[in-house]
Amino acid sequence: MKRPGLLGELVAEFLGTLILLAFGSGVCAMVVLFGTGAPGEIVHGGWTNITIGWALGVTFGVWLAGRASGAHLNPAVTLALAVFRGFSWRKVLPYSLAQTAGAFTGAALVFLNYRPAFAKTDPLLERTAGIFTTFPAFPSWPSAGLVDQILGTALLLLLVFAVTDERNQPAGANLTPVIIGLIVLAIGCSFGSLHGYAINPARDFGPRLFTVLAGFRNNGLTDGSGVWWVPIAGPLAGGLVGAAVYEVAIRRHLPLSREADVGS
């Protein structure tokens, strides 16, 4: 059976990450742009729907790209796989660029779709960039967001390595996207507020670039706030931490094959 070449893998990473952003930023647009301003109002499910929307975006993106590219959809995943699982180093940068481009395009599609709502709610594009990219809850305390991103992505990679490890108890091929989506759902529910749980440099930086080009003033890159680096450095470091914990604390104690474990 012919395997896709690098171009096919990059297209899959692009489209998978596009799907992730289309559903993720789309649900944020639904919640942010359609409120009436009433005190205590919960718009279209509020934070609950946001976490579900992002989780479903991850699920569908992984399902779409999984067979073709492995569905990394995240440079932190790609880097961790290169360090610990033998993924080709020559593919790390191309994969990361394809993921970032897919995230950029997904954000652009959401903006195009909801352009009338942006024009009504935020005509000067001064306060709605958070639909696409992440910002700290405590801007004067950047270390809080950095620790949050390291921890969130460490949990992501720890659990992704667990559910995809053939030597552990891997999810079936059809269940893997669902389980990974549930992991993202849990992280969003439990660790979502300090820095928007980007846990993915491409998911954050691609859309942030789009907000700059689209003219959003509060974009975190050119507005003087300097927050753009946190959801890049934090996830890359956290992914390595989570993957290392799995490799050292779990995988090295597992049998070389599940068959060997059954026969022991």
C-alpha cells in the first residue's frame, strides 16, 4: 500500500489544523459576538460550549489527518515525537509550518464567515482578537501564563503518548481521535483560563499572524503587550516534559509487546 509522500503529509497537517481552528475559533465567535450585554448573560453555552467546540475540532482534525500524516496538528507534538519516538527531524519544520498555515487559514475562514458580526460588535477590531488567539488573564504576571502552558501541554503529551503507545493500552484506531479530543476537553475545563489553553504553538501563532494582517489592534504581537511568545515557548517546553515523564515513568516499565505481557 502506497504511503503518502511528504507533500501529502503536509497537506493533511494543513487541513487537520484548519479544521481544528475552524471549529475552535468558530465556537469562540458564537460566544463572543452574539451577546446582548445583559448582566450575567451566558451566550450560546459560554465556556462550556467553548471547551466542547475546541475538543470536537481536535477530534475531527485528528480523524481527517490521522492516516495520512499521523495528525500531529501541533508543533509541540511533532517535536516530542522527534525527540522520543524517532520521527524524522527533517520533517519537524515542514510539519510545523503546515500546521501554522492551516491554523492561519482556519482563522481567516471564521473571520470571513462572521464578518457582519464583527462589524456590529467590534467595528474597529479593538477587543475581539481573543476569538482567534490567546491572552493572559493576568498580564502583569507573565510567569503564570507560562507555567499554565507548560503544565497544560505536559498533560496533553503525557496522555497522548499513553493512548497511542502500542505497548500500553492503546485506543483502537477509530477511538483515538475521540480520546484525544476528550483529553483536550479536560484540559480546557481544568486549565483553560490563565492563558486560554493554547497548548499548541501553531494553533496560537497562526491565528495571531492573521489578526495582525486583518487589522486587529489587540493582537499580542504588534500592540506592545509582548504576550505572543508564551503560547509558543510554554507548549514546546511542556510537551517535552510530558513526553519525558511518560517515557521514564511508564514506558520503560512496559513489556516490549502486549503479546509478551499476555503470555507472561
